[in-house]
Amino acid sequence: MSELTLAGLSERIGRELGVSDWVAIDQERIDTFASCTGDRQWIHVDVERAKRESPFRGPIAHGYLTLAMVARSPCRSASFPGMPRPA
């Protein structure tokens, strides 16, 4: 893992900053997110209906859930001076 500084970011344009661990976006996580946000659209939470009717042949994660997961990725794949790594 490389250490990144604000001053050195321009040198990293177009280059990989690091790779984070895989995170499973399972149905339990999707259901929990649906409970927190009130977004209980069938394509997210009704597994059987999503298998039958979704063009993806199963439920899909909420867009905001995947966006929230992206927000934590840089902290897991690179080191920033003075910033502790999340557990």
C-alpha cells in the first residue's frame, strides 16, 4: 500500500491507487439498507419476483448502497498521512 498526499495526487492521475478487499453485497445487506432508507422496491427485496421479472434474473443492490460502498474503498486501499485505516 502506498502513502498518498494531496500534493502527490496529480502524479497518480490515470494510475491505480490501490486495491481494496472484496465486499459481499448479499441479500441481508440489501434488506438492511432497504429498512434504513424505506426503499423496498421489489427489484431489491423480493427475491422470487426478481428472479421471474427482472432482466437481471435476481434482485439488485440499491444504487445508493453501492455508492456508499465506494466511499469507503479509498481508505482501505491506500494510506493517507495522519488518517487511521478503518477496521
